[in-house]
Amino acid sequence: MDKQKIILIVLAVILAGGGLYFYQNRSPESSENVIPDDNEFKTKLAELQRLRDLKLDTSIFRDKFFQSLRLPEKPSEETITPGRSNPFLLP
């Protein structure tokens, strides 16, 4: 093996070992942030339950006025006048 390959392998082993060391020795406070406290969990659960029990009034969709609504017509493209030509466009 030539010298560059040996140096590359040694650097890779050092980086992998350092990464493993920092991963295993991270502070326990960072993992505590993942678990919410009991009151916060109950609050979020109550909010989700309120959303689940939400009943929407859909009677508007059965209204005759709503059903008579139509999409507006698209404007004619003939009324659009082209602007100046692009001076930066290559010929």
C-alpha cells in the first residue's frame, strides 16, 4: 500500500472513532427534551380531542344560492397586448 492510502485509512478510523465517542457521550439533557412532561402531554391530547370532535356546518353547500354559483369566465387573450421585446434575448 502506498503512503496516501494508509494516511486516508488512519484518518477515517480516527473520524469514525471520534464520531462514535461523541454519539455515545452526548448529554442526557438532550434526550430529556424529547419526552414532554405530563401536563404538556395532557394539554396537547385535549387539543387533539377537541379537533377530533369538531363538527362543521355543511348546510351552506346545500343552499340554492351557493349551488347557483359558477366559475368566472377566463379573460380573452386577444385583449392582452404584448410588451416590448426582450433586449437581453440572444438572436
